[in-house]
Amino acid sequence: MASTVLMAGLFHETHTFLAQSTTLADFEAGILAEGPAMLDQARGNGSPMDGALEVAERCGWEVVPSIQMSAMPGGMVTDEAVARFETRFFADLEAHLARIDAIFLILHGAMVSEGQDDVEGAILTRIADMLRAAGRDIPVVGVLDLHANVSRAMIDNSTLLVAYRENPHSDARDTAVRAAELLADLLVTPRDVRQVHRPTRHVLPPTGVGSAANPMRAVLDRAREIEAEDPDIIGINVMAGYSYADIPDCGFSLNAATTGDPDRARAHLDELADLLEAHLADGYPTEARLEDVLARIDDLGPGEGPVLLVEAADNIGGGSPGDATDILGPLLATGRKGIVAAINDPEAVQACIRAGLGAEVSLSIGGKTDDQHGAPVPVTGRVRHLSDGVFDLENPKSHLASMRGTRIGMGPSAVIVTPQAEILLTTHKTAPMDLGHLHSQGIRPEEAELVIVKAAVSHKAAYDPIARASFNVDSAGLCTSNLTRLPYRKLRGKQIALDGTLAG
């Protein structure tokens, strides 16, 4: 007899230091689909939900589609947006409670709302309470982003949480497939699964948790070895955490699912925590001032490919506004040429549209969201390209697919060309995780001298192969890698710098 599975998704990485809220409109601009439309939207789009549906169809599940919501990383989520998810999802759960065999959720794990520090934990707790009250004991399986800030409530109120293992997140869809296959096994052969959780005292910046480098690589590799050595271990999640959420559960954590002795699983996690400590220095990479980076670039001599100026402090994939100018402004002032940059600036886009294709425009771009990301920069150039901003990912396993699927909308967009630079202006901030971001607008970063990349790690799969060098530049912005600059209030007693500096 086919299993009946209630499926839903709620995905947001919340930067609590940003002044701007993430509203219901932001989810509507991303993904907000309900009922059968949720299935239509997800099938074939390369997202985690698409992966889960592939398994559902293969296993012959009857899927009860509820609601899927996803917005780009940003500020605190409004209670209205959370209520939109909860109203639909819990109505569906109540309506189908007696007949469903499992619940499958696509989550992020670092979502914070106006009224709740641990949105996912609160939702999972409410699900568990409803199941308990109805006398239902069914699996609740969730997919998590590697940057989840995992709480005890999330662990205690789910059957199995399965997290990405790569950063950039090239395995997001594959992770959902793996999670759904584990659920399929539980539906065929029910087992007593226990999850154990091991928080740590460490909060690492996004620049320090790429999966190709330590400490993540060392810990991930050992986790895979433990899974192979211990037949009771279903899976181990190595959670980098998301450092821009000022909540008690912020930070690096480890969790494991086992059908055996939980104490043995805890011992495994303790070993992994010790491995993290051994490689901790690699988790706090240094960044250089722009003038020092430019001197190092001059010493490189000529070569093939652009040099990347990585602007992690305006990491769009980490929630920042994408309009920081602390690198672009000073770089233009040096007189250097061959620059490629992207700035999120709806006002400037509209000015370009009004002027028309081929027109000469004088604009003040960027630095308009707040006073944390630099000031507007004056530029004069020609409008070379206008578009609706829609493009398809060149790499269907791009980090961006984990958030939005393979078709991306930047909103109305414009490219202006000056004697020094090609600058893409967008209406909706778009993380530089795929070369289609620029190629679709007629920009060839491969042919540039210098490319400003507003990311921390998520750009690497796309940009590192074309670059001859890459430098992380210290600049203004609320996605700074220097976490001691952030005014933590709730995150007390956790280490936020290599020198032992504690938050709070």
C-alpha cells in the first residue's frame, strides 16, 4: 500500500543585525506556492523540493502538498510571513492527520522572526504536539542547510534531520534525495531512530566554513569515516552555523542519527568537536585592506583570467543588501580599468530604463539601503543592456539552486559601461553563485581585469575556475568576517574570534 506523505517547505537564512525586515512580499518575490501549485513550481527546477518529489514519485507516495515558501537571505522575518506558512501548513496537517504516514519538510535551520528566535524549532515542536495529542507516531524528516543554527527543539521534535555536506551547496538537491530515501526506508522498515546533538562554543564567519578547506573538510571527512565504521549511524550532520543570527543557538554544532547506543553516537560527536578545535585557526581567515590587495595584484604581473576582489562583508548569500560600495568607490578612484561589478539598486535601474538603451547617464549607485555599506558612488556611462533580469543557471547544482531552483529573477536590470567598468544594476539582490548571473546580461567576467564578488564562499564553484587570483578584502558591511564588530546581545559566552573573544 502506498504511503501518504505531507510535504512542505520554509526556507530563510536570517541576518538579525540588518535593519530591513524580510516580509511576505519578499517570499512572494522568491517562492510562495500552495497545494498542487507547489508541485508544479518545484518539479524539474533543480531545488531540494524537486529532489524530494523525484523520490516520492519513484516510491509511489501519495503526496499531500501543503505550502512552500523561500526568500533570499535578509533581515528579521515578519510574523505575518511566518503566519502565512503556519496557517496553511497546520490546517493541512489537521485535515490529513489521521491518514498521513509521514511528514517531509524542506527547511533552512537559521530562520529568525520578529517573535521567535527559533522558527524551525517552534514549528517542529508544534507538529510533535499535534501528533502526540492525536496518538500518531509517524516519521518527521527535515532537510537542513549546512549553515543551520541547530537547536535542541529541532532535534527533539523530529525523527531525522539531514543536512547539506558541501559549501558551496552543490549537493542541496542530492541531500533532499538522500533524506527522502531514508524516509522511504523508515516507511518500509520502521526503526527506532534517536538523534543526538552536540553544540559547540564556536561561532565562525562564513568565510571560514567552506567545505574544501579546514576546519570543515577535516570534520566532514572524519564524519564520513565514522558513518562507514559504525553500522548503527544513519548519518552525521556537520553544521557550520550562521554567525549573523544573534540567538542563543547560533554557531557550529554536530548531530547524529543512530539506531544504536546514543552514548556511542555522542562519543563520535565529541571526537569531531575535538577535530574542530584542532583546526580552529583555519576557521578565522584574515582579510586585507584594498590598498594592500592592489599592491599584491601589481606584483602578480600579467596573466590569464580576472583577479577576484571578494567582498564578503556584502555577502548577498549571507543576507546583506548587495549595494555596498566600500570596494567599488575606492577602486574607481584609483583609475584602474577592466572592472566588473554588480550593484543592487532599483532606483538606478529605473533611471536607466527611463534614459533608454544606448543613452548616456550620470547616476549615484549603491549605498542606499543603510549607513552600514558605504555611500552612493557617482558614475557616468552608457546604458548597454536592459532586461527583465530572468536567467537560467548555467550550473544546475549551483548554490543558488538550493534557494530558488534553476530559474532566477533579478527583476528589471541594466548594464552601464564606463571607461573603467561594466556594472550590472539589479532590482532584486542576486547572489553571484553562477556565471549566468553576468553572462545573461552580456558581461564576460572571464575577460575582465578585476571582478568584485559579493560573496564569502558560495561563489567559488563558479568563479574560481576562471580566476588567476582571488583576495578577500576587508570592507564595510554587516556580513563582516570580523565578528567582533557586531553588537551581539543574546549570543553570550560563545567564541567569535581566534583570540578567544566572547560574544556578549
